[in-house]
Amino acid sequence: MPGSDGELQRAVAGLYNDGQPLPSGAFAYLLERYGPTRGYWAFYCRNAVESGSGRSE
């Protein structure tokens, strides 16, 4: 999962940080935290934001 994926980083910021950019290292920490299931996590993040169910509405 590339850390340079801007779409995913924006989605994660919307869910975890009220739409503000994540602090340095936070995105990498989250990717590590989800380990082998991070692909599912990324899918959830992108779709939660697209469907409007994210916290940054």
C-alpha cells in the first residue's frame, strides 16, 4: 500500500482527524497497525468518505 496515495490519505484524514492532514508519521502508523488487513481498511476508509458516512461531513 503506497504511502503516497493522496486519495487514501485524504480519506483517512477525514475519518481520523476531522479532515485535517494527519500529523507526521500517523498515516504510516495506521498502515502498520492494520497489518495484513490494511487493504480492507483502505477500502473501508475510501468508501466511508465517498458515501458520506465519514466523520468529516
